[in-house]
Amino acid sequence: MDNISLKTGVKEIAIRNEDDEVVTILKINTSDSSTFNKFNLIAEHLHELSAKSQQEIKKWYEDHGKHDQDITIEDVCAINSIRTKFLKNICDELDELFGKGTIEQIYGNIIPDEVAITEFVDSVTPIVSRFFNERIAENKKKYSSSRKPNQKITSNN
């Protein structure tokens, strides 16, 4: 039987906690042409989070005729639910990109706040960018316009 070995494009990033223990390993597929766009969209959503949640919170205040000085504990919970909804959406997008349960494996059974999510995205961004730059360079090398049809592709492996 003949065998072939293919590069799947799957890259891994180990996530460590404060005690330097690996809590999870992210997997990102660089051969999926939509992956980098998905990651970039998550970063954009995170950037927009504050403005969108503030708009919705402002609308909540207006709809309920409330001012900062007359809000109750129940009101604070309702306002926080708005913020949490946006954070949950970003967590879901990150789980879709890196694998179901990624955020829970890192932070536990919580919805991390903006600081935690921003730290995560800021930390993995340079690594993800490097992975995709390497993939682009590899594709350019293998599939340049100077390559002739049916030309044998040589590999450095």
C-alpha cells in the first residue's frame, strides 16, 4: 500500500496558567483560508464591544427612565447582563475558532471579562499572525507564477 504524508496546516499553541502549567492547547488550521479572517473579526468584535454595550446600556437607562443615582441591585444585574451577553458572544466565536470548550479550559466555567478576553486575544495575535505569514510564504514558494505546469515541487523536508 502506498502512503502519503500531507501537511494539514494545523498549528498548536500551549496556554499556560500563572503556575506555568499547560491548561489547554489551542489548535488553529492555517490551511483553512477563512481562519485568519475569523480571527481578525473576533479582534474587531472585541474592539467594538465597549461601544456596543455602552449603547445598549444607555438605551436600557432611557427605556427604564433611570439615572445612576437611582438604580437598584436588580438594575445593576440587568445592566451587567447586557455586558455579559456581548462577552459571551466573543467567547462563542473564540470557541468556534479554536475548538469547543477552549475558553472554559482556560478560565473555568465562567464568562471572562473584557480584561481577560483582551489579554487572551492580544497574547495569541502575534503567534497566529506568524503562523499565517509562514503559510503565505510557503504557498508563494510552492505556487509562484514562475512554476510551470506539471513541474515537480520539491520540498525541504
